Amino acid sequence: MMKIFLTGGAGMVGRNIIALAKQKGFEVDAPGRQALDLSNLAAVTDYISQSKPDLVIHCAGLVGGIQANVAEPYDFCFQNLQIGMNVIQGSYDAGVKKLINLGSSCMYPRAAENPLKEESVLTGELEPTNEGYAVAKVAVARLASYLSQQYGVEYKTYIPCNLYGYWDKFDPEKSHMIPAVIRKIDSAKQSGTDTVDIWGDGLARREFMFAEDLADFILFSLDKFEEVPSSVNVGLGTDHSINEFYQAIAKVIGYEGTFYNDLSKPAGMKQKLVDISKQTQLGWSPKTSLIEGIEKTYEFYLREVR
């Protein structure tokens, strides 16, 4: 059975991949930060050389919502660029022929036409609210592509839409939208608060996929890895407004209060919907509906976090 070396095993995506991979009988080596410092290229190369994986999956990174990205652009750029470079170079130096680098829909230009096609990366300026993170993600994806072209390896970038699910971050200062809203609405229900604020006008549209579905696609793709293009979007192909996400989460939680839009807060890009035609051609589609995913995530929050 295939052996996978995975970075970011303590994060949401990594933990979903590990759980599903072990269910399917894969061997997974996912060292934590104490076991491996990804900022040290020599250490990365040495570790992967000893691990001898058939495939590397790179999902480690500094991630966060709008607040964190706006406040810490250097950290988001430098740390993600540094570890991405080290994992790619270290994997190559260790003789690994296949690698999956996880990108982000933040890589797309802010004015790119939706649905976002893989070919539109680097065709325009990035969204300012997460530019540092996006610059790093674009650079690492390009490095993977250049290495493949120049040295004949198969290092590919999977670009997921926004994600949520098991092992998500629910800290209001660091979390993405769905877990942050789950916590906010649940807290409002518990405290009897009648109104909840929504950042911006709530008309911005987002595509959120249950993280377990991304893990499913990654493992599905391994059987036809040669067919996977250099970069491929992974998503639903449908989106909802921020206001609609609030309403769906309120329905799952049973919150009956009202919402108001705080127009003084940033709202980010107006739409980020990925084109899933290449994913569809590979023969895969996500399994989890929005309501089902929110229900599972809320159950996880109640069980593990609150």
C-alpha cells in the first residue's frame, strides 16, 4: 500500500486526510512541529529521505481569516513561502517523484471572471485583504510546476475552494467564516442575544466545501495521478451569499434572532467560485451538502470545543 508523507497533520485539512487515508489502508507519516521543523531545509530533506514515502502531500501553513491576514501580511507571506519552498526542494532532494501541494482560491486575481479557471492565476492583481498569503501560495505552486517541467517529476497543485469541517478553528480571531459564525450564533443563542452582526453587506458570495470531501478527492486522484493536470480546482461549482450562510447556520443551531449588516467592516472579494470542469473530467464530485456539513461541524464544535 502507498506510503504518504504529510505536512500540516495537526491542521483541519491534514487531520481529515489522515483519518480518511487510514480508513482506506494507506500508511501515513505526519510528523508534528516538535519532530520536524519545516523552516529547516536540511531537516526536511533528511526526514523525507529516511521516511521514503511514495507521495508527499503539503498542507502545512499559516492560515486565518480576514482579520489575521490584514494584520500580519509579512508572517502569512514569509512563513508560507519558506515552508513551501523547503517541502518542494526537500522532497525532490529526497528522490520523491510525486507531490501534491495544496493551493488556495486566494491565488486568483481579485477581478478574475467567475467561475475561476486555473489558467487565470497571475493574470491580475490579488485581493489586498489576503495578498501576502496569496503571493506565497502562487509562488509555491509555480515552483512545483517549474520543477515538474524542468526535472520530470509530478508535483501538482490542488486548489480547493473555501473549506470547513472537522477539526476547524473556532477562535474568532483566527477562524474562517463558517466556524466563526457557528461560534457566534451558538453564543448568541446561549446568551439570549436577539441580534447578530454580519460583516459588510453580506452579499459577497463564497463556495464552502466540507473538508472531508477534499480529503476524499485527494485519495481518489491517486489512482489516476498521471491524468491530473498541473493545477486543478477542487470545489462544489456552486456558491451562496454570506447572508445565506448565516441563515443556514442559524437554522441548524436553532437560533431565532435577527441579523444586521455592519457596513464598517471589510467584506473581501465579491465572489470566489472555482471552475470544476477539470475535477469533473476526472470523475469525482463532492458528497456532502451544505446543511449536512454544517450539522456535522456543529456537532463537532459541541463535542470538542464548546
